[in-house]
Amino acid sequence: MSTSRPLTAAPHLIELAIGGMTCASCAARIEKKLNRMDGVQATVNYATEKATVSYAEPVTPDDLVATVEKTGYRAALPPPPTPTAPTVAAEAADPLPALRTRLWVSVALSVPVIALAMVPAWQFTYWQWLSLTLAAPVVVYGGLPFHRAALVNLRHGAATMDTLVSLGTLAALGWSVWALFLGTAGTPGMTHPFSFDIGRTDGSGNIYLEAAAGVTTFILAGRYFEARAKRTAGAALRALLELGARDVSVLRDGAETRIPIDQLAVGDRFVVRPGEKIATDGTVEEGTSAVDASLVTGESMPVEVGTGDTVIGGCVNAGGRLVVAATRVGADTQLAQMARLVEQAQSGKAAAQRLADRISGVFVPIVIALAVGTLGWWLGNGAGPAAAFTAAVAVLIIACPCALGLATPTALLVGTGRGAQLGILIKGPEALESTRRVDTVVLDKTGTVTTGRMSLLAVTPAEGERRDEVLRLAAALESGSEHPVARAVVAGASEAGVLPPVIDFASVAGLGVTGTVDGRQVLLGRGRLLRERGLVVPDDLARAATDAEAAGRTAVLVGWDGRARGLLAVADQVKPTSAEAVRRLRALGLSPVLLTGDNATVARAVAAEVGVDEVIAEVLPTEKVEVIARLQGEGRVVAMVGDGVNDAAALARADLGLAMGTGTDVAIEASDLTLVRDDLLAAVDAIRLARNTLGTIKGNLFWAFAYNVAALPLAAAGLLNPMIAGAAMAFSSVFVVANSLRLRRFRPVS
């Protein structure tokens, strides 16, 4: 009687770094092997080269690594997270330099081989032997990654695009070597003239070196551009953790000591001066200040903090000196938790199955079976071995995806090049696949729909007061403060000329500022500050303040000589193009949603101004990810547009992430598309361009296969003239390139 193994512990979650994958089918194979283990649930992401695995005892991480390695791939356990190192799994050495060298060597050797084969006038007496000398290193050295992958696939009974490339190029090279040494192709003066008639040949005088070298080089180029796009897989996490402070001033025995951040312990008291980053999560023990938390929380307004308030590591102290007691350090801080969120969201994102691999999953086995069947049929019907092998090799060669190697990279290069001219950066083919299916676009408010900077929007003088005088004295008083509201007031008074000096300037925590300007005791801040100091607030100014706050603005009163003299309304201003961008997003079939950590009143006011009906406000960074997941759970395909650290995990979790390039490196690295222009209309252009590029790739793939499929029956029948095959390959490649170049005519809406 068989018994199942009991699971003696709750499931554990681990992430493995996977090496050696060459296509999406590799990820599927590893995933299948892991999921066959008892108590294991695994998701393997080809794009990020990681496996997220849930397992329970008695399975151990070493068992998981061993299973991956038995499947023919590499696996590594992640290092423990530290405050100074990103929490990313161990990465293999950067493959780009070796791949780049392999590509350039192949290009340099392939060009003369292809030129000699395609231009009969250049075929001198021993041209075929020079072609062999140049083509052999391309197939053997340049195509080595494909041959290795094909060998791994063969050991596990699988076939991928690498299998087809390896078989086709080796068959072309092998037959060419046979024809040169044992056939008639090595005869001095042999030429390959262009001929468009179809007739049987025994193949002993035909060489296919240009096909072998050209296919290897084209596919290698595509693999290189793919690897270059994937190299930044862990950059979001590195950028996120780099936002934290590197060192900190700790109070020990009454003196300040500067120490590296990784030496900070829970309970340590440290000093944060104006303009410095808060080193870690903690509680304020001394001082008051305004803390700019927009990078982490998304709040457009700085948060006033004082004794007993909590602060978050990575935020910037915009006001006075603070003494903070550390409550969480290292991997326990909110910043580190956000880094884990980004990593989990990236790993959990469904792997974008590459279009070429999807098609080749069916195409490759059919072609191999057809080649074997062709060989057997000709041998069985009494044809000589030369004719039979010629037909079989012709099947492999014509099916070898020359144009397919260009289909994705050329469209991607032209599309990304045009996008770069328009301020749109597309990270790779995986970023394109969701654009056509997206039906919901989630917009961050601060820095995306709005400018992210406080601006002075209105000055309302009390009855009998002059507007310019109210603004002049308010700006003079605020010139002594670094608070963002103060900077907005000073900037709004730029036309007032030189401002008078301030004497006895003082900040009242959470309420406002006071000082003497032109001999007057001036107060600026909330109504409570003025009333506590005995100033009368007229009803008209009180109503104006209420109206301003209802509209999502920050209202500050300014007064002197016993009464309030005016009201200043400050807000994070909506970008001029945001409303038009929302209208155009709707025209693309997308439903806009405004998502923000700001308060609901401000969010609703901004949403009404730009024409968004659905508003989700007052959400924490962790909750932004949950909101995206909830929308996806409702069956929506979600695009997210954001710019802050607080948006990074949501950008990674969304089906399509678009980061404003004026935002943080974290948001940019976690996204699929980056908008260099500080303009929401760029999001419209990005989605349109991505959809056009994806459509071009699909068209290229169709025609690349159409040429192959149309010629396969001729090859199997032994009627395929090698020059017609070469011409068909060349024409299909030219067609793919020309089709891709049409993307250069893409025009933005803005």
C-alpha cells in the first residue's frame, strides 16, 4: 500500500535564479518538472529568468536546485537581503560581451559569403573554398549557443527554435562540405548562376554556405538584442534600495558619530538635518519639521511631523532638525519591503510567451518530421542517396527561419528608434504583447496627471486690502522657509521684485510661520494659528478658505495688525495636456482610473478637472499593488502610468507599466514602457506605437513563415533549385525589413 508523504510544515516561498534558458518553452519545461514534486507549486518567468516556488517539508531548497539541474539548466539560491545590497537572486555573469563578440565576428565573416553567393559576377575560380573557410567559423563558433541548446533539448526529448536553427545550419554546412570534397562543387571555376527554372538535381554540385552563415548571423543578432533588453531585470530593485541613505549621524554619549547605514541598530538615536534623507524608519524624539514623503507615499503635500510621530526611511527632511529613534532597520524597513514587492510583482507576472517560440513549438516538429519523411520516401522509391539527402536538406534549409530571425528584432529596432525620437522607450518584445488587450489604464496623480510641484493658484485679499501688498508681505515672510508651500508662494510673487527682509522668523509646528516684515508682525498659516494669536478672520476669507479646501487646494491665511488680510491658495497643478490625454485614452478603448495616496478631496477635484470618473484615493504603496490585482481579478487587463517609488511595485504588477521619465529610476526600471516626455499625451503615443509595433511583428512573422511553408512542398518533391531557395530567403528578409521600416512614419498625436 502506498502512502503519501505528510507535509509537516507550512509552505515556504523561495525564488531561484535560473540560467541556461533560451526560449519560453525552456521555462515551461522547468516549471513542469518542479510542479511534479510533492508539495511544490512553481512559476518560472523566462523574461526575468527566475522561478518563484512554494514548497513544504520534507522538500528543501537544495532539492529544488537539484531538480532544475537534472532538467538541464542552472539554478542558484538567492543571497539573504542586506540594507546595502539589492534583494535580487544571484545573477549569472553578464552574457552581453561574449554575445556581442560572437555577433560581430559572425557579421564580418558572413557578409562576403552572402555577397559571393548572390552576385555570380564575383564568383572567382576558387570562391567556394573561400566561402567554406569563412562560413565554417560562423556556423561552429557563432552558432554554438544554438547547438548547445539543441543538444539540451535533444536529451530531454524536446524541440525548439534552437533545434531548427542548429539542424538547418549544420545540415547546410555538412552538405556543402560533402559537395565540395566528394561531389562536384569543389571543381575549379564552379559557379552558382541565378536560375528560376525548377528541375531535379542530385545536389552534388550545390553548396548552401550563404544560408548557413546568414541564418546563424541573423538569429544571433536577434538573440543579442533580446539579451540586451533583459540585462536590466534587477535594476528596479537596485535603484529602489539606492534611494536610502548611505550613512547616518548617530547620537552616542551626547556626541554625533557618522556611521555606515548597515551599522545602525534598532533603538539608535540619529540626527536628520534639513535636506537630508531619513536614514531608516523611526519615531521622532526631538524637533519639528515638514517631511517630503512623495517618493514613498505619493502624498503631494509634505507631512508635518513632531515628537512622537513616525517617519519612513528614504523620505527627505524639508524643514528643521530632527532626532529620530530607529524602530526598523535593514530588510525590515518600508523601503526594503517595497523592494520585495517589486521583485514579487515582477516574478509573478505571467511570462510573455514569445511569438516566434509559440509558432515554432508546432512548426519545428512538423519540419523535422517532413525532412525525415522526405528522406525515407525518396530512398524507398529507388532514388539515389544523393537525391534523397538533397531533398531532405532542402526541406530543412528552406524551413530555416532566416526572415524569422529578422521579424522581431527589426520591427523592435525601428519601433524603439522611432519611439526614442518621440520620448518613448520600449524595453522589448514582451512589453508589446499586452498593449492590444489592455482595457483599463490606471493613472497615478502626483507627477503624472499633475505637475508634482506646488504652485500658487490664487490670492484673495480681504475687503479693503491690495492683492499685491498681501502677496508681497506673505512672500517676504515665506522666503525664510524651505517648506514646499513657502517655495510656491515665493515663486508666485516673482513679479513683486525684491522682497523686504524678515526679522524674528519662527516656525510654528504644523500651523504656520511668523515674523516681522516692514515693522509689522506678520502671521501666515492655518486659521487656527491666526485665531490663537488673537487675529480676526473675516467671514469672506473663512468662506474662501473652505471653498479652496473643498476644491482640493491648500489654503493659508496671512494677517497682521489684529486681523487676517488675505488668503493664498496653493495646489499641485494639473498638467495642461492631461485632460486631452484622458480623452484620447478613452478613444483607444481604455477606461481611466485615478489612483493616488493623496486625500480623497484632492483626488476627486483633479479627476473632475481631467474627466476621470473612477477614483481610488488614500492608498498606501502596498495597497496600490492590491488595487491593480483586484482590477485584474475583475477580468480587466490593466495598464499603469506612474512616476514615483510608491508606483514601482504597481507598475511591475500591471499587465503594462508606463513610467514617466521625469520620475524615479525605480519606477522607470519597473515599467515596460518609459515616457521621457513629462506629458501624459506621451502615454497615448506609447500605447499607439506599441500596438503598431506588435502588429508589424505579427505581420513579419506571418510572411516569414508564409515563404517557408509555400516552398516546403517544392523542397520535399526535390524540385527546389538552390538559387530559388536563396532568392526566396533574401526576398522574405527584404520584405520583413521593408515592412518594419514603415514604423518610421508613425506620427504622434501631440
